[in-house]
Amino acid sequence: MAAEVDLQIEGMTCASCAMRIEKKLNRLPGVQATVNYATEKAHVVLPPDISIEDAIATVEATGYHARAPQADPERVEGSDPELAALRQRLLVSTILTVPVVLMAMVPLLQFTYWQWASLALASPVVVWGALPFHRAALTNLRHGAATMDTLISVGVSAAYLWSLYALFLGGAGEAGMTMSFTLLPHGSGSTPEIYLEVASAVTVFILLGRYLEARAKVRSSEALRLLAALGAKDVAVLRDGVETRIPVEELAVGDVFVVRPGEKIATDGVVVDGASAVDASLVTGEPVPVEVSVGDDVVGATVNAGGRLLVEATRVGADTQLSRIARMVEQAQAGKAPVQRLADRVSAVFVPIVIGLSLATLIGWIVVTGDVQMAFTAAVAVLIIACPCALGLATPTALMVGTGRGAQLGILIKGPQILESTRAVDTIVLDKTGTVTTGRMTLVDVLPVDGVDTDWLLALAGAVEEASEHPLGQAIARGARERVGSLPAVDSFRSTQGRGVQGVVDGHAVAAGRPGWLADEWSVPELSDETATRERHEAAGHTVVGVAIDGAAAGLLVVSDVVKPGSAGAVAALRDLGLDPVLLTGDNERAARSVADEVGIVTVMAEVLPEDKVAAIRDLQARGRTVAMAGDGVNDAAALAQADLGLAMGTGTDVAIEAADIALVRGDLLSAADAIRLSRRTLATIKGNLFWAFAYNVAAIPLAMAGLLNPLLAGAAMAFSSVFVVTNSLRLRRFRALDAAPAIGAS
């Protein structure tokens, strides 16, 4: 059986590095590997006969380092050793470079032998400051490859070596030598010019770009680190009636643990004692605390905002919802969108082509003009301006930020290829129960007959229904407790399957059930106005329960699976995105139409059996529709997989969540609109990044070859292109959900 592993890759400096490693790994028999430059990880699928050590050895043989990733959720930007070392190299190089550039650009600062002072200042920058580029270029050379570092190292070294030639052999080292600065390169004068400011300034520009890239990687993976850090560190477990505090890693399925007010719930579980409000905003983005009591499920890392709870652990470790969220986000960030494949193919051949263009520029200028200095200047400009780092960063940075932001909002995009699907979707099928509606029966109205007190009717009916296990009975009992408080005890309780319940409450004989059953078994005929009321509610898809007290009709109780508060707004938002909503349900046409009218849906597919949901999706696809589906049940899983884009409500079953393309941690349909908005925004950012990265190189290389680009400006422009791509991607961090729910870490 194939095994999947994520390797941490060290030493990559551009997209072509990632492509080299990916090619080497994929040459191993049966191995499937994807290497992501931005996340510095390789996702590798290994056949049984190839071990992790074999994969690591392959990476090492390519000239890079690999290891199993080490979780470090507490690491922050300031404590990153690589980032700190890069910052130090950048600061020292900048301090040494500033006077070199000023002396080269301002003739008034060119004192006697200023050129030798420039050499003294620039040499440490070229040798030590640019050492990472030289080291990587040599490593790649030993393996017969060329990367972005090759271009930088050759360009900087060429400018420096030319300057040494000019100073020691060309007469530029004589006293009184001056040099003027122009934006455009110019030909040879009586004395060859030095390019120390180019060599040092380009090094600083590239270091600055690398530093900003590295810092952006830390920031863009912030959501993942916050997710990993959300969980509780220890937990109070009940053993033999005694509380024992243990590390959360030692918690086992079946353990009962205590959660006091203000504490984090240690792991996923079910409440076995107590009632409270749970703040799940840090995990789901849902701003309103959720009331929980005995029998309700709770999620690890959420906060107990009310009373004391006893919770039985049902999932621990890697099986918890929080761990699954983090795993989904990490897998999505490690993947590649289809649009990135083109950039990878270009990067793989780009560097050798650029080196060839640079040599052609050098030879062409010498042959045509005979001006060696001008030829050298143009060739160096080609090397420096053409570095393809922006291409390598265009997709992964946007993907990291977009999926990370989605995780903060409770939107889990399972893979980068899904982004393409959201662009084409034009129809969204909404499963009614649990998606548009709450999926839980609720008491919506109490209609007593004349002369009967509403609270008295509700207390007696709620008392007999509380002893019932039927969902309708539980809904009535729950609604009664919310309105009148505690309910009286019931004696002589008896349930008639599928028809009703009866018992004695406070000395009164009480029966609640189908009006027809009350008439047949209790000889309590339905009053004419009750009949009209019942028919009106049933036409709206509600269920009506009749109540008889002491042999006389006492009133009606109306129960319904109510529409979620945000469903109507969500449907409107989906329409604004250009999607045609379709309501899919197994209910009868009348009930389905009532819900559809309430939320603003025109197209209804009613009385669809669970096994026919896939056929309903296929029918829409056969009509030329590109279909998304939102659902939450086991019977939705196949339809979610059949749809072009599956959205699983996080309140649903594991089967539905695994079958979907996007998992919505919150049960709010509005997050489906947010998911499509975020996916489309991320895809648009990726395409924008790639356009500018390609356009930059296409436009800049001819200018450099034509001798219209100063190498100093070329270095600045190259660094700016990478910074632009990164900062453009970071704009996704400002994406806001339609309901402005708080994000992970927002508090």
C-alpha cells in the first residue's frame, strides 16, 4: 500500500530548484511527488518498495537537504533563525553599499582615490553578502544545473571582476578618476568605468527581495500555526471520581474530563453532564456561542463560556476536527493549481535560455559596435533583470494566503485544483434538511382553543412529550422548557408508535398526537377552526400535533424544521455570484415549495429519494450546467462527489465532508457563498501574479539586450517584481466574510 509523506526541503532558492527536485523524485519507480517552493515542502506518495530514506537520499543527491517536517506552532517571525540570519546579512550589506552607490552617483563625493574606498566597502558585500547565491550556484553547477542563483552570482561576479580589471589594469585606479551616473548605459570613454555600485547594490536588492519573501512565508502560514496552537495543553480527567490533570496527549477515547468555565475543551467529545454555552469562534468563525447540554457533541479547542461540563472523549490526537482542519489546509497549500504547471515548465528552461541570451548580447554588441564596456553592461543587465523568482512565487504565495485565510473563516479548500472549478460553476444545488434548514425539529407555534391558557397547555403537553424519544416529542418538550421552565412529572406514560403519547400530569389525563388518533382513540373530534388552521400549516410544510386534556380538545402544537436565519441572505449572495440556486429534497412538493419561497429559490426538485440525488445532479450536468452542491448527510456524499464542486457543511457527517471539495466548518449556508468568493478571489490573484511576472520578463529582457537598461535599475526592478507578487498575494489576508464573523486569532 502506498504511503504519503511530507518532506521539509532546505536549500531551494527559486521555482527551478523545486522543479529539479520534483523531477528527480518522480523518476523513482512508482513515486508521485509535488514540490512547493513557497512552503518548502515536498508531498511524496511512496510505493511499498521505496522508503522515506530513499526519497530523502534522492533529494540530497540533487544538491538539497530534506527531513521529516517538525511541528513548531509557537515559532514567530522574530524567532526564525533563517530569517534572523538573512536580516543580519541584509543590514550589514546595506550599510556598506549606501556609500558606494552615493559616491558612484554623485561626482561631488568622488574624493581622491574614492574608487579604492568603494572597493573596500563593496568587497565584503560581493563576497559575504552574496555568499548564499555563490554557494547555491556552485552546488547547482556540480549537478549540471542552473537556477536563479546562477544568474545572480554570474551577474554580480562579472560586475565585480570587471571593476577589478578596470582598477588594476585599465587605469581606473589612478588618482583623480571621476565617473558620472546615467539612467541609461553608455559606451567606453578614455578610461573604463567600474561597476562596484552595481555589484553591491544588486546584492542588496536581491537580499531585500529574499528577506521580504521569507517574511511573507512566515505571515502567510500564520493561520496554520495558529490552528496548531489552538488546542489545550493539559486536561482534568475523572478517574474513579477523582480529577487528575494530565497532558492532553495522554487523553484516550472514552475518558471523561472536566471543562470549567473559561477553559478550552481538550478534544472532540460528547457532553455527559452539565449545560453551558460554547464559544466556537476560534475554530469555526461562528460569532454566537452555541448552547450545549447532555448528549450534544463538542469540538476540541472551543471555549466553555458558561457552566461546568463533563465530556466523554470521542476523538483524540490526529482524529480530532482541529487536526483534520490543519491537515486539510496543509495539504491544500502543498499542492499546485493547474495554472502553476505552465510557470514551472517555463522556470525549468528559463535560466539556460537567459544565460544564452546574455552571451548573445555580449557577442552581438562587440561584433556590431566593438564597444566592450557597452557589451558587458548590456549582458550583465540581461542576467540580472531576467531572474524568474516572481514566476515561482506567483501561485504558491497566493495559494498559501488564500487557503490560510479560508481556514481562519472556517472554509477548508481541499486542493488548489478546486479553485478552477469555482470559476466555472453556474448552478448550486442546496440540500434542504440540514443545509437550508436547521435539520432539527423546532416548536414554532402554540394554538390553544378558547379558554385554555397557553402556558398551562404547553406545560402539560411538554411533560408527556418529554418522556417520548420521537424527534417531534423532543422538539415540543424542548420548546416547552424554553417557554415555561421546568416541566411537571408524568405518570402512567404510554406511547403509541407513530401516532401519539398519553399520560397523567398533575391529575389531568393528557394525550398528544395526530388529530386523527385523538378522534379515533380518545373520541376528541377536531374543531372546525382547528381543521382549517391545521391544513394551513400543513400546506406550509409544518407538522401539527393535537392536544387533548381530560377528554376535550385543548389546542394544537406546530412543529417544523425551520429555515436557518442566514439562508435567505445566503441564497441572495449566491445569486449575486451568478449562480442559479436549486432546492433538492425528499419532502413533498408542497413543503419544499414553502421553504423555497421563504429563502427566495425558484427551482425546486422535490420528492427525490436519497439514491436518486446523484441522478438529479447528472440531469443538470446533462443540460450543460456546471453544478456545485451543498449538503451535509451520508446520503449526500455520492451527490457531492458527482457535482463539479462539492461543499460539505461542517455540521454534517464525516462521509459527506470527505466526499466534498470544500468543507465548511460552520453550518451556515452563507459560508458557501464566502467559499466561492474566496476561491475566485484567490484564483484571480494567482492569474494576476502570473500575468505581471510574465509581462515583466517579456518586456524587460529586450530592453536589457538593446542596452536601454542600467544594471543597477535592473537589479531594483527584479527585486520589485518578487515583492509585488508577494504583497499582491498578501492582500488576500484582508478578505472578509459576508457576515463579518471573527477569524482565528482575531481576539
